[in-house]
Amino acid sequence: MIRQQARGKTRRVGTVALVGALALLTGVARAEEPPKLAFVVGKVLVMDKADTVINNAVVLVSGGRIEKVGKASDVAIPQGYRRIDMPRHWIVPGFVDCHNHTAGSLSDLNDMVYLTNPGLDTLNTVQPESDDMWMARAGGVTTVLLIPGSGTNISGFGTISKTAGQSVSDVVVRSPGSIKVAQAGNPERYWWGVGRMFMNFNTRQTLEKAQAYHEAWEKFERGEATEKPAFDPIFDGFRGLFRKEFVASVHTQIYQVVMTTVDMLARKMDLRTVLDHSEFDGWKVAPLIREALAAGRSIYTIQGPRAYHLDGTQRKIHGNAARWWQAGNPLLGINTDAPVVAQEQLPFQAAMGCYYGWVPYEGIKGLTRIPAEALLLDDQIGTIEAGKQAEFGVWTGDPLDTRSACEMTVIGGRIVYDANVRRRW
């Protein structure tokens, strides 16, 4: 079911319409129960905080979740499990991309009606089982944040979606999954043209109006106010943002713009902030981010799609991810901005980051655990641990080695890509 925030409460969409068919659906649900699988592999990158790596491993999957993971000598395979022997392969958590435009109808993602458009929502554009999503699965990508374009400063709500599923309710994980903000670097072209001074003012005032609406409802719900606020369909969706139930995903690039994002959204408004792009010389803001993190703010840097920058002041080429890492920014991930870079090439983006100076293990973390944390999904995905959703790729080797290939992808305990059945490459 699709989870949506409505009037301060979580509700599930579509349930009422199905109540009358529950008896029939029960039988269907049993028939479609995820299979019991036992993967016998050469290596498992758990990607947990202990940096666990298990050689000669078994991963048991049942009910759509990881049941057990450990050394083959320690994990017995129960009867009734389909055994999948891939002794030379690696299991790696499914890749997560925090900046995607291809999980929905691309032509419907950039409605530039006003300079801030808080009422728009990508949920209306989701397209399950498209060719783009099949390609994503073939590249080990299992979860994406579908967001509007960056033609305006606030372009609407993002939707967190799986890359496999037959219907919208199958693929949608969370809606809203973010509010898309473009601090600068595209909205300047809005109609007659605007500059940063007005854009920052307009973005701030829109968010402050949404915050005032939320706080009025909070006071009423706590019994601190007797007059019930008027319902506003434009700002009601923001309530989850101020409760920190989803993030502000921000198109932000050069250091002056990244600095404004960190100061306005993370430091002053205390929003959970995901810095998209973070290219060119944006890494110079790393000390400000470290200071904000130490003060308890939540800021994740999801860099891409540009992997490098020719710095004219230093007369050298810098790897963007490498400079962020070297500057001491620990919460670092990678994006494709698909279709700017094809979604299935997300691991190649991380590989380029490492070619230009990033650390390979951190590169894999930047595809898995870090973006899962950024989107508040780390209790369900991002690592290979018992109890979490069975969402991973089975690779011929290190996924950052461009010679490696994803041979199998599992989402929700189901094999949704199998190169032996239908190979993409």
C-alpha cells in the first residue's frame, strides 16, 4: 500500500476499496507469498557499522525478508528452501539513488507554474515496470527517489519507489518521500529571469508559511489552542517535513549556493537536508556541514552526476566526491540524476569517484547504507542483516570494478532480475 501523510496522520491509500474482496485476496496473497531462498555465495558485504564482510556465506530469505546471514559452515539450509549456488559471486545491498527522474513520466516532472509549487506531487507520475526500471534492476539499483525537475525553487513532493512491481501500490515505498528544492542553478530562467536574492527570499517565505501552518495544527492537536485551523491542501503535505518524517532534497551546486542551503534549511529551519549535486567547488562548505552535524543537524551529501571539476583557481582537476571526503564529510553518497546519467550506471558513478580519489569501500557505502539513511529507510534496507527487507544484488565481483556485472537482483524477497533468464548485457 502507498503510505501518505494526511492531516498529520499516516494513512494507507487504497485499503477501503479492497475491503469487500478480502476473502478472495487472501487466497491470492498466499499464492504470491515471496519464496524461500538460500543463496550460497563467495562473499557478502553486510555494509553495517561494524564493516562486516563474510566469506563463503549463506543468506536465507523468507517472507520477503532476510532470515539469516552467516558463514556457510554456521548456517544450515532448512528444507523447502530453493538453493541458489553462486560460490564465486558477491552479495551487496541494493543500490539506492536519491535523485531520479525516470521512475515516472519524465515529461510531467517539471511544471513551472509558480516559482514555488508546494502543491505538486510526483506520486501522480509513477510508472511501474518501465524499460528504465528494468535497466535499473539490471544494474543492481533497487530503490530510487523520484523527484520533480529543478526549473523552480520548490517544484513539489518526491516519491520513494522500488524499481520492481506491477502496480503503483507495489512500487511506492513512501509518499511524500521528500520536498524538492532547487536553491539555484536552473530556476534563474523562470519566466523573465530571477536572481538568488529573490529566489532565497521566496523559498524561505514559502517554507515559513508551511511551518506556521504546521505549528498552528500542532498547538491545536496538543490542546494548546481551541480554534481549529483551516485545512490548507497546499501546505498540509509539509507537516511530515517538519516532523522529520521525510527530507528536503535540494538541487544545490557551487559553494555559495550549498552554503545558503546548509544555513537556511539545515541550520536555521532544522530540516533533514539532502544535498543533491554538490558539484564544482561545493566541497568548500564541508567545515560548515561538520559544524552543523556536531550541533545535531541532519545533512547528507549525495554527489553527482558530475564526477570531477576543473578548478581554474588551482589549475587542476578535482574529483568531486574525493574532495568532499578529504574535507571530512562522512555522510557522502552518489546519484545519477537519471536520465542525465542512466540509472543502471549508478555504480559507475561511484567508481569514477574512486578513480579521482575517493575510497572504494566508502564508495559502496555511498550506494547502499548512506542513501538509505538519508531517506530514513535504514531500518529496512541498506545492509544485509536479519530482519531487513531482502533487497540486494548478486555480483560477479566488486561492484565498483567495471568488469563486474550484476547477475541477479532481489527486491522484497523476489528475484526481479536474473541474467540467466533474460540478460541485459
